[in-house]
Amino acid sequence: MLNDLKISTPEMDLIEKLDEREEFGPLEDGYIYWFPSGQGAVCPWELRTIADELDKRNDTWHKQVMADLAEINALYNEAGMENEK
């Protein structure tokens, strides 16, 4: 019976609700964003939870972008060129 018990937190419930409403989605840059729909007022803990969730969902992509930029900068350095920042 304990195996059927679902542990839930307000944060988990919030993210589940936003996922059900399909409020997370990518833009052209490949990162995941939050698209609120009829949310009304949002309290600070909800915003922190959403920000933490976006960081988690974007972590792998962000690491890839940073690795790609480091590789590009290394190529510029090898060629003796200055890369504009």
C-alpha cells in the first residue's frame, strides 16, 4: 500500500499543472521558456519554482551552447583572429 503512495509538494504540483497546460516551450534559440496563460497573480515561491524548473530544463542545452562557443573562440585564437564579444 505504501508503494502506491504518491509523494507531492506544492512545487511539484505547480510544475505538473504548468506542464498539463503546455506553458513551457522552446523559442528559436533552443532554450525553454514559460508562456503563462491566464495565470493571474503569481507569488514569489511560484516564480522561484518556475525559474528553477527552467534552469533544470535548459541545463543540457546551455552546456552545449557554452561548449560550442568555447570551440569557436578556440578556432579564432588558433587562427590569430580576434573574436568580437
